[in-house]
Amino acid sequence: MKIYISSDMEGTAGVVDWDQVMAGGHLYEYYTGLLTREINAAIEGAMKSGATEFLVNDAHSKMANLRPDALAGSARYLSGRVKPMYMMQGLDETFDAVFFISYHGSMGSRSSNLSHTYFPTAFAEVTLNGVVAGEAGINTLVAQAYGVPVVLITGDQVTADEIAPFAPGAYSAVVKESVTRFAANSLHPDDACRLIHDQAVLATASIPSAKSPALSLPVTMGITFRTSDYADLAARIHGVVRTGDLSAEISQGDPLELYRVFITVVLLCRGLVE
């Protein structure tokens, strides 16, 4: 049994500030250690239910946050900031399930710890078929394209709630309760890892009956930008239709192509400030 893991960082128990999740920040090394423990808890739980192969796609910031030798289960490690499929690089139809580890709520959510949607400077809100989607929801497009079920997500309570419309039946490990965007009531790291481990055991055991995401096709993605210059840039991309001063839509019958177009929007918008 082969498991694909997309790991972010903001959803780690104890994390509440950007400084903790950015290279060079205060205690960054400590918090990447906590993230590694949470990833390993998921791997070890999956192994108990028969999983034998793992690919960890480091999907946070510059995507080079983990120590490969510290990963459990002889997991392969996919890292580096230039990835055509970004947070979902490496997923294909050979995998049996997807785990989203240390994810966070969407930019449009209420009081989710360190909430954002791919690029906080550019995106105020993203929807899929009219439903608000965070990064986890958007990333299910790739899982749907390859017919792979999303069976586990970890993070705060908002993250767990937001994935439900896109991956019904997925198990969640809520390791912290967000108080505001910059405060959270977190489990002790040991308890967080135990919870993730136990949910991974159940999630992996559910794979034979789990279903891949199944958004109605064609999927329409609505994007609300924070400023008009981002909307201007996005409208230059084939397939992106501007719908207002700060809004645009992408409609596609192929969820993988929709994801690719969206990632092109992300990269173009990033270039505006880099």
C-alpha cells in the first residue's frame, strides 16, 4: 500500500506565528522538528494498517524544511521550490491514498491560525463550485484527477471543517483549536502525535472503501483577489476570465488542468512582489 503525503507547516501543534515557520525565524528549527514528528506519527500509524511505501512532498514555503534522514518508514522525500504541481507534485494513479499533514484554514475563514490560501498577498478567497476552498480543498483537484482518495488531514478545527465538502469521509486529527489568526490552544506535542498516529491507523484501514474526491464537472473556481493588479495579471492567462474588479473565474472539465491553470496564476502573482 502506497501513501502520498503533502506536508505543510502552519497546522503543527504549537505553531502560531509566521516567525516560527520561516527559515531563519525564531525557533524555526525547533518547529520543523515538531512537524517531522507529526509526519512520522502519520507514517507509523499507516504502517500499522499495512502501508509499505511513502512519498513525502515538502509543500511549505521554499519546500526544503525537513531532514530526509529523520523521516520514518524509509519515506522518499520530494523537496525544492520549483515544482510544476507545487503542493501535489509527485502524486499519480499508483498511490492508494493521500494524507494532508499540518494544513491550515483558508484566507477567507474565520480565525484559523495563520490562515492563507497559497499566497496571502494576492488571494482573499477561492471557491470551487461555490464552496470556499483552502489549500487542502484546492489540492483535492489533483487527487480527483488521479482517482486517489484523501483519507487524512491534520491541523486546526477550521482545516478539518473545510476539507469535508471536498473529501467526505476523510479522517481528521485536530491538534489545535484556533483562537484568532495568531493564537491557538494546542495539544501537547506528544498528545498531538498520538492523535495523528491513531487517526492514520483508521484512515489507512479505510482505504479499501474510500472514494476519491468527486467534484461535479466542469469545476468552476472563483478567485477573489486582494488588489486589482493581481486580477489584471491573472486575466492574461488563457482560461482565466475576469468577472469583476477583484475577481476572476476558471472553469474546466479536467480537474488537473484547472489545478495547473491556478498554479500558473499563483506563480505569476508571486512574481509581482519578488
